[in-house]
Amino acid sequence: MEKEKPIGVFDSGIGGLTVVKRISSNLPKEDIVYFGDTARVPYGSKSNSTVIEYSIQDAKFLINKNVKAIVVACNTSSSIALNNLRKSFNVPVIGMIEPGSQAALKASKNGRIGVIGTRATVNNKAYSNQIKKFNSDIQVFEKACPLFVPLAEEGWIKHKATYDIAEEYLKELRDKEIDTLVLGCTHYPILAEVIQEVIGEKVNLIDSGIASAEAVQVELDRYDLNTNKNSLGNQEYFVSDIPVKFKEVAELFLGKEVSEVSKIDLELLTL
Ligand code: DGL
């Protein structure tokens, strides 16, 4: 039965676990299969053609796991590969950019929105274009913050170096009088406290993972794909490499214990 299939979620690495956390808290009965391309992370510094190629391989892996929908829990892939993914696979594909943009528009009162993300997300102006499509009067200011990814993976949640780097990255956004800031990278919610302190308490932070988890619910309703099960869903985790400190960092991102992780061969992705 279609409804009883799992939801597939992929990311370039472990950042997408912040999205899994939100999906499983909104939809606790749904089974989830996660794939993190930890051998080839980061995607945020790669060319568009490579990001598209890798994203299609990641999604194909999930399709082979018989998923009923795919969540692209990576802002970089969502920025660059979403249309290719929607054309290539016959299941609902939910990205991060549309839901994150809508949530930002809802939150902003002064029409001045900041977006932080990887270089690829920012260079592709994914959020600016999407937000302006919804409302062309909005001013969007984007800033790439590549060092936030290793800081989050290092677990330096409130480290002095994180404050210093956040100060350096965010000072130009502070001058733009934004009232809303989109965390346009799935790693950034881990650093939300520091980002909030540095950008100022009055700025609304938008976690695109929360917005995207809500969009998953909408899509399941729309296609009548909600599970009928009454028990808690299972979660299966696959990665293309198990890096040093993986379990510790994954648990920080997921907010709970990661019981079992399977490593798959990259060759399996490229078949
Ligand atoms: N997960 C990626 C994103 O949300 C960040 C890490 C990467 O560069 O691959 O954009």
C-alpha cells in the first residue's frame, strides 16, 4: 500500500537530520528512510552540474528503498536540483526553499528579509528569486556563511570562535535593518542561539527545516498518503561514509540517539 511506504529524506551529509527531527515530531507514525551523502559533502562549494548529478543519485537511492515522497533536506540541492528531481521522479518532492520563503514572508513586517546559506545557495539567489516571486516588493539580502557548517559539525554551539565568525558574517546584515533571517542551510539551526544573539533579539529566525516539515504534512494530505498505522514509525539511516565522531554529531543534529546507521558503497549510487 502506497500510504504505508516510508518518507525518504536526503542531504549532502548530516545537516538534514535537523529536518528529520522536525518531520518525526510532526508525523511520529510515519516511517523515514534517511540518506546522508557524507562521503561527498559539502555540496555547497560544488558546481551546479555536480550538485544536480549527486542529488539525482541520492534520490534514486531513496526511490529504490520504495519511498512515497522525497524531502530534499539540503538547501543547496533544493536551490539547484529541485526541478530536475521533480521531473525525474514520480513521487512528491518537497524542498526547503519554497516553505522557508513562505515562512519568512509570513514573519516579516517591514519587508526586509535576510538569508544565510552556503555559497551555492546564495550564488544561485534561490531564496531571493522565490521570495520575490511571491512578493516583488520585498527586499532580500543574502550572505554566504560557509564556516558555519564545520562549526556546527564540530559541535561548537556556543564557542567563542563561533561568536567571532558570526559577528564577521552577520555585521553587514545587521546594517540592513532586516526583521527576519532565514537559516537557509540545514546545519544552521544548531547554531541558532549564537546567530540570534549576534543578529539581535528582535530579528525573527526562520528554520527552513520547520517550514519544510510542515510542507511535508500538506503534501501527504494532498496526495492522501498519510499512514494508517497507529504505532510509532521506524527510522532507517544510510550514509555514504561513517566519519569520525559521526554518532556524536548525528545525535546533536537529530536531538536523540541514532541507533543504527548503515554505510552504503558510493558505487551503488552511481550505477
Ligand atoms: N546541508 C547543506 C545545505 O543545507 C549544507 C552542507 C553542504 O554544503 O553540503 O545547504
